[in-house]
Amino acid sequence: MKYMKQFGIIIAMTLAAELLEKLLPLPVPASIYGLGIMLAFLVSGFLKVEAVKESADFLIEIMPLMFIPAAAGLIDSYHGLDGILIPAAVTVAVTTVAVMAVTGRCAQRIIRKGQNGK
């Protein structure tokens, strides 16, 4: 029953994000609204991490499985990438390295800040 309650909380946040996407005339995906809502609830203390931890851990564990349909769709539409395959591959490689570098630097700063605060 605990997992149902946790998934219910996550689904409620997702529903609120979908509603925000429909109501606000901004080009922001519902997933970003959902992350913002969840962050606001967690930071404000209105929602405790323990209230969604196990379900969130489960969703993170199965996340790689969720990329299979997207990869299959990309393979299916390969013929549309014929002319831009090299530029697309270079763009993906460069942006992947950039995202990894920025994420690593942010993580290092957060860790250092946490160590200095103790």
C-alpha cells in the first residue's frame, strides 16, 4: 500500500504538470513543470523525501528500459537521417561531453559546499 501512495503522489505531480502545460502559453514541456513542482514541494518541506523515495528509486532503476522504444523509433526512421548522419553524430558527441562536464562540475561544487558546511 505504501508504494501505491508514493506512486499516487508522483502521478498527482505529473497530472498537475500536464495541466500547467495546457494552461500556460509557454513552450515548456510538462516534464519540466513536473520537476519544478516536485523540487518546490521537496525544498519547501511540504513533501518529505521519504514520502516518495522507494517509488522514485524504482523508477530510476527501470529508466534504461524506457529508452528502448525511443531507440527503436530512431532505428525505424534511419532513412530520414541519411544526409545529416555525420553532423548529427558530431552534435550528439559534443553535447554529451558538454553535459557530462557541466554535471560533473556541478556535482563537485555541491560536494565541496557540503563538506565546507560541516
